[in-house]
Amino acid sequence: MLVHELAHELLHHNNGRRPSKVVRETEAEAVAAVVSQAIGLHATEAASDYIQLYDGDKETLSESLNHIQQAATAIITALEPGE
């Protein structure tokens, strides 16, 4: 999904932050799930499967919530009419 890749750009490129692959994939897919939900798509199960594929878990998500929220908010705000 394009939002997943955009999340990687926002979270993991050119900001000096380079977490493990598990964290990178968990964060990007969680952002994609939040944005999907916000625009009326239901991708929760697919996102959960993807996160588990990369060994992401509740702890990984919990530690990344701030980054996930910031990136999802930025994308959702950019999608709003008039932005």
C-alpha cells in the first residue's frame, strides 16, 4: 500500500532515526492501518498479519505509538479537502 511506503519515508528516512527492521515494518504497517481506517477502508486483519510476519508484537507497537500517531496524523491531515 502506498501509505505504508509513505510512512517509511516520514518515519525512517533522512531524520537520523534507523530502528530495526521489525520496528520499521511494524510502524509503517500500523500507520497504514490507521490511515485506512480513517478513510473508511478495513485493513486491520491484513495489517495484523503483516506485523506478525515481521515479528512485531504488542510491545513493539506500544513503544512506537507516538511515532505511529504523528505519521498517521500528518498523512490524514494532508488528505483532508483544502489541504
